[in-house]
Amino acid sequence: MNPLKQKMTMKMKNMFWAALSMTAALVMTSCSSDDNMTEELDPRHRG
């Protein structure tokens, strides 16, 4: 394998792992259960 192709392959692997890490971080932080469903509903809206 020539040095230029080897360098390009390493860059692609690094970019892949960086993108995968960012995606995992986004998924882990955006999926939270902060739904505040403890409030009493207005009795007029019960059905």
C-alpha cells in the first residue's frame, strides 16, 4: 500500500470514529425522560 493511500485510509477511519462518537453522544443526551407529567389536570378537561 502506498503511503498516500495509507494516510487517506487512516483519515477516513478517524473521521468515522469521530462521527460515530458524536452520534452516540447526541443520542444519549437527547433521549431523556424529563417529562413533567405530575401536574394535576384541569377538571374541565377530563374526558
